[in-house]
Amino acid sequence: MAEQTAAQHELASLIVKSLNLETVTADQIEPDAPLFGGDLGLDSIDALEIALAVSKRYGFQLRSDNPENRQIFATLRTLSDHVEQHRAV
């Protein structure tokens, strides 16, 4: 299992809390495992919830019409990298 960075752990905690994941802890989200279609069982509605939580916490919007969303939301690592590049907080 790859170690999460502090930023990845913070984001993983936000994901667990915003989606009310009862069977998963932030520490269990692998940085390079797929967020969607993998063990977490997340779907497009979950992506919207994550985007809303990210915008509230980090002060920027993840737009649904962004053609790079599939890559941004691919893994915890890619989402965390995107957040770190764009965060206002």
C-alpha cells in the first residue's frame, strides 16, 4: 500500500465524510487506486458530491463540463494534485 501524503489524507477524509462512507476510512483509500469503478463503488452522483465538498473546502470549482474530469477524478493522487494546484485556501 502506498503512503498517503498529508494533502491526500486530508482529501480522503473529506471524501469519506462528504459521502458518508461507513465501511471505508480515509487511510484505506489507496492513492493510486481508481476512485470510480473500483473498490469504493463511487458513481457520477458521488463525483458531484466530491466536487461540491472540494469547492466549499478549498475555494475553487470543479466544473462538470471540464474535459479533463476523467483524468482529474481518476485516483486520489490525481485529484489531490489538481486540488493542490488550484486551491485558494
